Amino acid sequence: MTDLLIKNATLINEGQRQQADLRVADGRIDQIARQISARDNDTVIEADGCWLMPGMIDDQVHFREPGLTDKADMASESRAAVAGGITSFMDMPNVKPPTIDHEALVAKLDMARGRCAANYGFHLGATNDNIEAIKRVDGTQAAGVKIFMGASTGKMLVDDDSALEAIFEHSPLPILTHCEDTPMIEANAARARETYGDDVPMRQHPVIRSREACIASSKKAMDLATRHAARLHILHITTAEELALFAAGPMADKKITAEACIHHLFYSEDDYDRLGALIKCNPAIKTEADRRAILQAVADDVIDVLATDHAPHARADKDNSYFSAPAGLPLVQHAVPSLVDQVIAGHFSAEQLVTKMAHNVADRFDIIDRGYLREGYWADLVLVAPAGQTVVDDEPVLAKCGWTPFAGHTFAARVKATVVSGQLAYHDGKLSQGCIGQALAYDR
Ligand code: DOR
């Protein structure tokens, strides 16, 4: 591994900005100082004042392995991720077979070893009857326990109240929930079928996957967590009403935290007519007022974590009618540019971005030595030119599905370089061939 020196960067870290150089040696941040001289064999990157931040730790991706590798795999999607400034990812359990026991978790860790361009971690999935696996989960091997409290891609709905009580009472790890009330959604879907037959307009998605379904389910998860004093992280919040349920303030003071995803910050229901099933996802993209409320909640420290929920599906499958088109979008390749654009638009600060895409994620999941620019920590870095422009159509789409909802769009910002565990993974538009991420380690 060659050592790396990044010169004249604007470091954004732990609520502060400083002009500095940063040196990487043996995979770790060796030195941060105003001026560092290059040594022989250092690869030197001139940052020209660009923003140097800890790389994004994405706590919610669907890389589809094992079993769904016609859609995506860990190798393909992790390469797309590093191009988007993501240095670590945590993958969801709705694969085939689902990651619902120790054996499936270890199999995924084995599968990832040596094949991912980013660092990797995995969540254990909950079911109506795997409480024993959850109780025994090894916290050095799993990031968290994921509960689909609403049905989505895969058959992982947990709808047995006694199972939910037991999971919230006994989970030794943070619980992550997908909150949508499935019976309410099914009733809405039946009504839509009566009105439209099979030809339901895509604009009906947030009517069927309704705000009431999200609110009811998020309230239920919060009630469970409060009664059992559990650590709860509610994923992909989409409505203003749900935001009002969370406390504002630093994450360290919270047992219940909230995540928002880049597509819910970027799109509103006004985009269904243009993009149709390409932006069909669960929970649904809702109103412009909701989008604005989520952006404000990031600024107000109500939202603690920013993620992608990268969920690729074949383009041809998306060309189906409402009920047949799968839900989910490929997003990792444009993660950091889209978030920096929200900063440039004035919705929240760059310091808050760093807190929510890196520091808080590392803290929430007890990740060892990552998520901060600190001497001695692993060198997981993203260097961003805030006015460098990413013309989406000029770049190859790296996700295996071969499409992006952002086609035709230009982001103001550009990822200049991504460093994963000290290796230059992506630089000036080129992926490096030999970058190998590591398994995340958890302090538990
Ligand atoms: O839109 C979604 N797609 N939401 C989910 O919860 C799952 C995901 C997928 O796996 O396709």
C-alpha cells in the first residue's frame, strides 16, 4: 500500500473547518497538520481547497447478495458506492436466503471478504420466529437487527405483536425498522384496484403507501422502544408528522434516532409523472411539503443519519404497471454529490452533513476507528469539489442494473477522490482495480 498525502484541503470534521494537509500511512490517518512535507513514495493529491471529509458510512443498502445477483452484487455495487463517496456500507437482510441466523450472517461476511471496494457490515433480519437467533447474535459480527414492520421487497414482514415485543425486549443490538402499516396499505391498494383496475397511475403510490401507514407504524415502533428501553433507529422517514415524533438535538442524548434517505430529500410527488416507476420505492416519496420538512429536520438535528437505501432493480422490471413494478432505486453512485448539493442549496451545513453521514453512523453502531478524521483512525476519506459538477450522463453507470434515476441531471458537486482503509479507491473519475474494503469492527 503506498502512502498518501492530501495537500491544501478544507477539512470538515467534528463541527469544524480547517485548512490542512492529511497524511495516510499503513491504511490509517498518520498526521493532520497545516503543512506536511511529502516523503519519497508518497502519492500526493493536491486538493486545492476542496472539502476533505470522512467518507460516508451508509447504514442502509441492498446489494442483493446472495441469491438476487441478477440485480446487483457486492462487488458491483461497492464500486458504485466508492464513486459516490461511500467508504463503508451496511447491507440489509432481504436476500435469498434471508440473513436471519448466524450461519447466513457468517456466509455473507465470507462472501464479502476480498470482493468489496468499500468496507462492509451486515444487519441481521428479524422474523416472526427467530427471537433465539436475535438473542444470540454476535455483536462483533452484525451491525444491527432489521425489522420490516411493513412488508416490502422480500417476505420479511414481522407482524406478530408478541414477536415484536420479544425483539424489542431482548435485542442486544440497535434495532432498525422499516415502518409502514401493511394492513392499511393493503386496504388502500384494494381501493385503488376498484377505481383503476390494474392500471393504477404511479402518482397513487403515496396514496396507497400512505402517510397514515407510516405514522401509525413509526408510533408503534416508538412505543415498543420506549416501553422496553430499546435502542431504535427508524429508517427512511418520509412525512412531516413522523418528524414531529422525534427529539431534536445531539445524537448522544438519544435512544431513538431517525434516518433520512437521499431520494426523499431530492424528489417529491411532483416527480411521479416524469419518472414513474423509476422512483417507486417504499416508503413512498411524498409531498413537496414533506421533502422540505425532512430537509429542515436535518438542519434541526431531528434527523440523525443520512443514508441511501440503494435498492437496485432491473430496468425492464421497472417498465411494468403499478402493481408489478418493483420498489427501490439505485442511488449509491450519487450519494455524496446529492448531499453536498443540499448543503450548497443552503438546507443544512457541511458540518451537519459530516455528522450525519459519518460521525453519527459510526457512533450509533459502535464502529471502531472510523467515521472521523482523527490521527490513528482508518483513512476512510472523501474529497469533494463543491463546484466541480457531476454531469450524470457523462459518467458510466456503475450499479449492475445499468440505470440511474438521476439521468439528465447535473449535480453542482463532484467526488474527486475516495480513500477506503488507506487505499485510493476512486480518483478523478477512475476506479482503482485493487481496492479491497475491510469488515467493519464493532466495539461491543
Ligand atoms: O423501496 C424499497 N426497496 N424499500 C425497501 O424497503 C426494500 C427495497 C428493496 O429491497 O428493493
